[in-house]
Amino acid sequence: MLINENNPHGGDIYTHKNILDFSANINPFGIPDAIKNAAVQAIDNCTAYPDPYCRRLRNRLAENEKVPDEWILCGNGAAELIYSFAYSLPKDKPALIVSPTFSEYQSALSAAGIQTEHFMLEEQKGFVLDDSVMEIDFSRYSALFICTPDNPTGITIRPDLLEKLSATGIRLFCDMCFMDLTDSPDRYNVPELLKKYPNLVVLKAFTKSFAIPGLRLGYMLCSDEAFMSAMSEKAPCWNVSIPAQAAGCAALDCKDWLSDAVKAIGQERNLMTDALCSMGIKVYPGEANFLLLYSYTDLYGRLLEKGILVRDCSNYQGLRKGFIRIAIRKPEENDQLLSAVREVLK
């Protein structure tokens, strides 16, 4: 929990009550009934400690991801795994973060006593990671952090570039938590990449895709079993609750539900992009369930006055005041946001 510090993330519906929340990138169609039922039924088993090996969930994930069980580590949300990863790195070299991106990488590395440097994506290039990253002397760093699709830009990394980065041999942390919410969730051959490159670590989560951030469930994939064991030692024994493990198993049977949701999100994302561009707002072509915008108008403050919370991105490394991120929600809610933006820009 936080004590005496500001919440650096979106989704703070506890400070901003009775508000329409566009600041958190959660599947707008909510939790599938199968997942709700599994989590509720699991409550009856909570008189026991959770399985510390997450055996059933790990086995189901292995089948789904087409990798051995030993290549999977489950965690109390993706955030815990980011910290476990950071604490497992050597401290004699800095880590390099491709930015702007999720701030928890920086926070975890700082907590682990590891210095950080940033490879800044260029605004004039649309924040796209290109081959210029390959000019880096990776031997200087303990790890490289990348995110695809990136948060907050929503922009993905080319599959061939991901392989080139993996082939450098650097410990490559690749956050794919939003990949299942894109139109092409299987663009990377993750099992083959993991097999070829033990230095590659892939982070995934159920949080965004199945709208269960409150249950906290993520997992990491890596073929370096020694490193996975080291990461496991940095987390508590019973870190994944019984309801979370049950929910994860149920989620793996909800692929058709997720596919339908992604199609609807994609349609709404395109409509939102066109509408916002027509108002003169700069929209970056994200591929997930959110969009990065830039406007000279203080959209964050003006929309908050109208009961709509968006993500102020001025605290992201490399961004400034005027950048905001909006989630893609249901059509009627998206229309409400667009109407409010039109009023603000009058």
C-alpha cells in the first residue's frame, strides 16, 4: 500500500468518487460470468492456504502458452513480478528502460538499488521503436525493459526487431500485458523466442484482458529456469490467492468471449480516433484498448470538472503537460467522453 506519497497511476476511483473512469485500461465489458463464478466458489476453500506452486494454474498456462510448466512463474499481479525481476538482477550495472513507458519498471529498479538509464522514443517519430536501438552497447546494462504494446502509447514493436533485441544476449524484459487486447495477439512466436533466447523474459497478466485488477494475477515466461528460481525466491510463498488461481484457470476457457470483446474494442478505438482527430487533437495510433492524446487545452482538468477521469501523462518520462491517455470503453460511455471534449474545446 502507499503511505505519504501520491498515486502515480490511473484508476484512482477512491480519491475521485462518482466519476466515469477513462484513466484505467481495463476491458470495458467487465468480468466474464465464468470467472466470477470460479472466484466466488473458491472462497469456500479459503480456510486453507493457497497452493504455493500454483500447480493447476501453471499446468493450464503451460498448455495455453505451449511451453513447459518450468518456464512459468505466477505472481500477485504483473507488478509483483516486475519487482521480483528487478531484485534478481545484478547491481553492478544500470538497467536501460525504453521510454516513455510504465513507471513501475523505474520504481522496482530503484527499490532494488539498481541505477537506471532511459532510451527515449522520439515524439517526431510517433514514439515508434526503430532499429536505432540496435546501436546501443548492451554490454553496459544488466537488463533492457521494453513494452509491447507500450503503455501509454499503445504502439507495438516489430516482430523482427524483438528477435534482434533478444539475439543481443542482454536480459530482455518484455511486457506483453496488453497484447491480448490487440487485433493481432499472436504476432510474436513467443514459445519459439523463449526456446531460442533464455535471456528473454515475457510478462503477461489477466488483469486488463479479463477486467480483474482487484484479484491481482500475472505470470512470467522464461526458459532460464535458474533465473526463474531466483525470481521465485524474491516473492512470498503464498502470493497468489485461491480465488485468483481459480479465476485464472477459468479465464483460459474464455477465449471466445475475449475475441468478441477485442473486436468491439477495435471498432470503438477506430471511431474514437477519427472523432478526436476531427476535433484537432493529436491521436497516436495505438493498437490496444487505450489511446495517447495530445492537446494544448487542459483536457485532464476540464474533463475532471465534468465528472470524467482520464490519465494525466505528464509524469511519464519523456512526456509533458498536455499528454493524456484514455481507455476505450463501451459505445455509450465513449460518446459521453466525446461530447464532453467537444464542450471543452468550444
